[in-house]
Amino acid sequence: MFTSHNAAAAGALRHNQAMGQGQEFDVIRRLMHTWGDLATDIGDDAAVLPSRTDGLRVVSTDACVEHVHFRSAWISPDEVGHRAAAAALSDLAAMGAVAEFVLVAFVVPDAWQPRLEAVAQGIGRVVRAAGARIVGGNLSRGDTFGITLTVIGCAARPVSRAGATPGDLVVVTGQLGGPGQALAAWMQGQAPREWARTRFAQPWPRLAQGQRLAAHGVTAMLDLSDGLAADLGHLAAASGVRVVMDSAALPCGPDCAVGEALGSGEEYELVATVPPAAWPALKAAWDAEQLGPLHVIGRIEGKAPGEPPVMVTSGTDATGFDHFARPVVEMRPGKGEL
């Protein structure tokens, strides 16, 4: 266990605790050296975090497991860490939260011992860019390599997936289809195109974008982990509405088809619902801050009994990925696919 007493709670910065002898502590020291000033006050049995009066705590946990979420032949150890941290922090982005603290738990087979510092470098790069700090975690030996990250943030107005109302616009960030295209290529024994591979191996959590969307009054939001069509189905179910999506408006990535944009999981872009009156100010602020692409792709309608939760116009089926509908060995996109 390598967790922390938070210095801010005590009012003064403390140094990391001195640790005793032993292989586990040697590994922790290597991780601490890799993370440098990102990892603070490590050494106690639990982290003590400062209280907040300017918002609500937002907390999420996410796992990244070899042979389920990636294969080591596909991406480097550095990219494994990068991807794991981005996936976890994306959950904070989806709530409109600021990232503050990260805890990292590893299950490490012997073969992964020499790669652990590279994994830590990837994690550290994303955590640093997010403006967060690593305040603890855990180490364990095991047969399959895995990382579980707990992320903690703060939001003045957390946005759930349950607030969409009829008349809202549906917007999505970024370009879609890359991760699914890369996965399909690997599963066929082929090398994916560079853009698609990068989107799979090095995603970035859309934290600034989520905060901007929340500040401009979006009514519902979530990150794209299961695929656009499937995740809009989750939003529709939570909000009790129907999503009508225009396939011609989808921001397909280079050489990506509409079906790939609809079904590609692990995008870690954001989809949100916006009251029409809020859209002009949101778009103006978005463009002024250069936050990247933001596309209107549909609208929210009331849902009548028997109607599908997601309707895609232009004759494209509304499909997505269900984590529990397929066996482990198939490896479909999605944060928790089984």
C-alpha cells in the first residue's frame, strides 16, 4: 500500500514518508522517482484529502486489464499507462469536474516488472496534463497485468446523464471511429492506420471541454466508452427520452464510415445535451477558447411507449456494444468489456 496524508489538509506541504527495506518498497521508490513531484505525501495507510466548500466531490474508479482492454503486442507500456489514466479521468470530464487526485493500484506479473516504470511514465504524463496529483495506490503480484485508477475531482455543478429534456440539441466533441477501426485491424492481424492507432493508444480526457459544457448549462453528459449509439442509449434511458440522430452530421474520422463512428468504443470524447437557447453562447465561448471540434448531431424528443431509445436517420441502424453480451476473448471496445 502506498497512500498519502495530504499536506493541504494539514496546512503545510510534507515530504513523502521514508519507507523500509523490501522488494515491494523498492518498486514503490522506483514509481516515486518516475512520478517526481506528481506524487506527494506518500507513505501512510490512507490518503487525507482537504475539504471543499466550493463544489461537490466527484469520484470514479476504472480498471485496465491485459487481454481485456489491450494486448501488449498492440501498444507500448507507456501507452498502456497513458490509456488507463485517460480512461479514468474521462469519467470526471463527463461530470464537468476538475481533476484533483488519483490513486493507482497495480497487479504486476513477473514479466511486467521491467515495464512498470514505462507504464508509470504514461500515467504521469496524463495526470500532469490534467492538473491532478497522485496521492496513493497499491501493489500486488498476480497472473494478469492490470491497473485500477481511482480519480477524485470537484464540480460546482456535476452533470449527470439523466437530465436531457425534449427540444435539447445533442452535441459531441472530436472525431469518431478511430479506436474501433484500430481494434478491427489488430483483430484481423493487420496494422491500423496511424490516426486510428493513436486514437486507441493515446486518448486524452476532455476535462476542459467538460467544464465548459457544464458551465453553459448542458442538461446531460457522458463520455463515449461503449460507442456513440450505445452511450446515447444509456443517456436516453436515464433521462426517459428518445435521441434522434442525423448520420450525415456525425464527425467521422479520416476514412471512417458512419457505422464505425456509431459503434467505436473507448473514444473518450463527450456527448451532451444543450438547451437551444444556450447553444449560441456555448459555441462562441468554445471557439474563443479553441477547445476543438464540437458538432450538433441530433435532438432530444419525448419517448412514446415501444419506441427505440435511439433513432438514426438516413437509414443507419442504431447499434452499439454491450459489455456483458460477448465473451472475453472477443475483445470489443468499451471500458469494461467482458
